[in-house]
Amino acid sequence: MSLPHGVHLTIPPPKGGESILTNEALEFLAMLHRTFNTRRKELLENRKAVQAELDKVGVKLCSTLRSGNKGAQASTQLHLCLASLRERPC
């Protein structure tokens, strides 16, 4: 399996994976990574800063991954955990 420039697989693809991990698909993934990785890291760092502020008052920021029916797109939703709000002393 020949890989696009700059792409390195850390594990071998599963049996039959070559039909999914085509050069075009890998090039697309590499483009997404190169385009959005810096912003992704910024957002993760911001999330840590926000959580540090929330920790001061005992609130947890939760990340849940929800997927609908079979074949539906998964979406990530951030929300304040209501349980942590209820556990705070008034």
C-alpha cells in the first residue's frame, strides 16, 4: 500500500481496509488534519482553561458522543453536568 506524502499509519489497516483507506481518502484525511489541527488544539486548550475555571466552583464540563439510528452521523455535544450542579452546596 503506497501512502501519500507525509502520511504514516501507526498500525496496519484491518483486512480489507485497503478498499476504504484509498490514497484519495488518506489524502483527504491528511488535508483535514493539516487544515484544522492547529485550531483543534487551540479549542482543546481553551476547554482545559474553561474547565479549570469551572473546577473552582465545582462544575464539570462533560463531553458526550451521541449517535442516532444506524448510519446517522454522530454529533458531539458539550453540556454542563446537571449532577455536578445539584451536588454543589448553596
